[in-house]
Amino acid sequence: MPGATSLLEQNVSPATSPAAGTQVADVLASPTATAVLPENTLVQPAPRPTFLAAIPANWRPNRAWLSLIPSPRSTPFTFGYLVLLLGTSLLIRFGSSKLTDKLLAASSTDAHNMARHPFTALLTSAFWIADGGWLPYAVIFAIAVAPFERRFGGLRTALVFFSGHVFATIATELPVMALIHTDVLPHSAGRWLDIGVSYGFLTTAGVLVAMLRGRSRIVGIAALELFVIGVYVTDDPATLASVVTVLGHACAAHFGLLVWGPRLRSVPRIAR
């Protein structure tokens, strides 16, 4: 119908003036109106909603907190180590008890293994968590290892981590071996299960505390010492294993604080 066409063209004119744009916006806002766009008008597709867009704003995680989570790009050593620990923890939980007991016994850095195959025991003992509780260690690694890696890089993190693990193990197991050899301790004391990653992350934590200044360093040292003591008193303090472990924790923490800390204090932060 010519009249209808003229009326439509009169109501919806090309969007070449502000008034025309306002009319088109009013038509689009109306739930019952039908919009007629001019020819050769490009319509941009609506952006696809992201995952976070579907979450209420007050529920969304802060980007600053998300950046602290270990990732394969920002902290490859920490992330890869946690993946490895998750695998061994799942093996302990769901694998054959006969197989896992054999693997743990061979990986233990007790006096018996340290006398027969020290290198294998030192290497493999750091890849297991005794109780299989992976999640608490993931939090500890995010606090004590990932910040170290962001500052110094993956290679230096691995060096400090494993040097602390080896130093604390040797410093505590050699006296036990000597006491067993002189019959001060029974030979059964050389076969207790000694595995875990605590010596490594306490060393990196000690370095991070050494990086602090002023009162923050004092608070950090106090927190580090309280952590070592707290682990000891909540374990079984009367046993030889707990005594050796707390000495190893103290050696690792102070190795990072007093040996690695002063050496790394002047090392510049790696570029990102």
C-alpha cells in the first residue's frame, strides 16, 4: 500500500540526525514494536557473555587474589610440583597398599636408606606427602613457594627448595646414623618413614622472611618460628620421629633465613 509505505518512511527515517537516532532507540526499547533499519546498515553482533559475566559482581573473585594462584605460566615450578604431588597423593589414596608401602619405604630418608642409597632417597622423598592431604600443601605452596618463584624465577626456586631439603635431611639423619652405629639408639630407629616436602618450602619461606624489612621481618621471623613449634607440639612430641622432624624444620627455615636470604637480598627481581 503506497500510503502505508509513506507512513513508515516518515516515522523511521535514516539515522543521519540525532532525532532519527532517538526514534530508532525508542522503537527498539518498545517490547511490541517492530524496528525497520535502513538498507546497508551494519549491525554488530552482541558480545558473547563470559563466564564471570554470569556471576553477580559481589561474588566475583578479586583479580589480585586470582594472580596469587600458581599457574603454569607465572609459576611453572610451583604449579608442576603441585601437579606431581597431586598424582602421588592420589596413588597413595587409591593405589594398592602393597605397592604404595613399597614405594614409600624405598623413598624414605631414614638412616637405613641413607646408608644404602642416599641419592635415590633424597630425590624421591620430596615427591610424597605422608598423609595424602594435598589441599593444605597447595595453600602452603601458594604462600611460601609461588611468591619466591615470581621474584627469583623457576630455576633459582628449584635450587633453593631442593638444597634446603637435602641440607635439613642430612643435618638430622647423620646424627641418627651415628647414634645407631654406636648403639645409643636401636637399629629400629633407622627404619622410620621420613618423607615430605616441608623442608623445601620452609627454606623458601625463610628466604621470603629475610626479604622483609623493619618490623615486618620481626613479625615474619616470629611467625616462622611459631609454625615450626606448632607443627611439633601438635604431632607426637615424645617420639624420635617428631624430634628429628622438628630439628629438620628448624634447620630448613634457618638455612633459608640466614644462608640463602643474605645472598639473594641483592638479587634483582626477574622481569615479567
